[in-house]
Amino acid sequence: MLHIFLQIADFWNTFIGSTIEIVLKGMLIGILASAPMGPVGILIINRTMQKGRRYGLATGAGAALSDFFYALMTGMGMSFMLYFIEDEDILFILKLVGSGMLMFFGIWMFRSDPSKGFRPSHNKKKGTLFHNFITGFFLTLSNPLIIFLFTAVYALLTFVIPNHWYEMAVGYLSIIGGAMLWWLGLTWLVNRLKANITIRGMKTMNHIIGGIVITVSVIYAIMTFLHMSIY
């Protein structure tokens, strides 16, 4: 009886541990996909400043849903590919390619100029929350290059696990959670600091985030060469 109880306890601990791990990975991916101050980020800041936090958050929710679709598409493609790949050498190459793609994304983020999308609006109409949600969704959907970011991060974090449908469902939903956590924090901060939001500040944010992404990509590349893992 005790043996059965210990087996159940061990299974439960493993189940909870793997679920928490996939949730944290998913939330990290969601934050990373949302953090750059590109067109969507600028739009959300603009709407938060001009219309109010609810409208900025509705736009962010639309962007998060679009990220979810691209995350799901990327994961399905990688699941199909990984199902047939068991060669450690190929996985080694995939991780190196993922590091390179993540570095490219970090450089692009570091060099991007948020001022190009920052335009004060003189339109007093707020529109409905649904309208703001839809525009955020389609603006994010118009940038399929996000697939490359998802591919890179999936490879590095070993996020895609073929035939583990529960874990992957939780992981994909966690991506939405991470994205919404970012937009909640950003709209709250913008709402509190409206008078102090500047183009220079947004550039600095892009430099910080881009620098972190570049650093992480280099660390992961070195760890891949050394056959080290942190997960």
C-alpha cells in the first residue's frame, strides 16, 4: 500500500513540476514576443495615452490572440518535424540555428526606431473596445516574421514536445498569459507616467531588451557547444 502511495506521489510531483516548467516557458515566450517596441507596442502606448488604459489593454489582447495563432502554427510545424527527428546531431544544429535567429531578432530590436510609429492622433473618437481589439489583432497578424522568433525560442527552450498534448495546450495558453502580463504591466506604467513617456525612453527600452536577447542568444550558443542545459 505504501509503495502504491509513493508511486502516486512521485507521479503527481513529476506532473506538477513539468506543468509549472511548461507554464513558465510559455509565459517567457509570450513576454519576449510582446516586449519589442514595434508598431503594435507603439499603437498600444498611443491608445493608452490618448484613450485610456482599457483601450490600450484591449489592443494588447488582440495582439496576444494573434501571437497565439502564430505560436500554435509554429508549434504544429515543429511537432511534425521533431516527430521524425531523433538524431542528436540534427537537434544540435537546430539549437545553433535557433541561437542565431534569436541573435538576429535581438539586433533588429536593438536597432529599431520606435519614433517611426509614434504619431499623436487628433481623432477624438475612441471606438469600441472590440474595434481596438480587432485592430490590434490584425496589425500583429500582418507580421508573420514573428514565426522566426517562435521557432528560435522553441528550439532553445525545447518547448515543443510531440505527443504531449496536455503539456503543449497548457504551454500555448501560457504564451497568451505571458503576453497579457506584459501588456497589463505596460499599460499600467504608461497610464501612470503619461507625461514622462518619450521617444528616447522607448528607444532605451528597445536597447535594453535587445541587449538582453543578444546576450541570451550568445549564452545559449555557448551552452549548446558545451552540451550544457539549464532545463
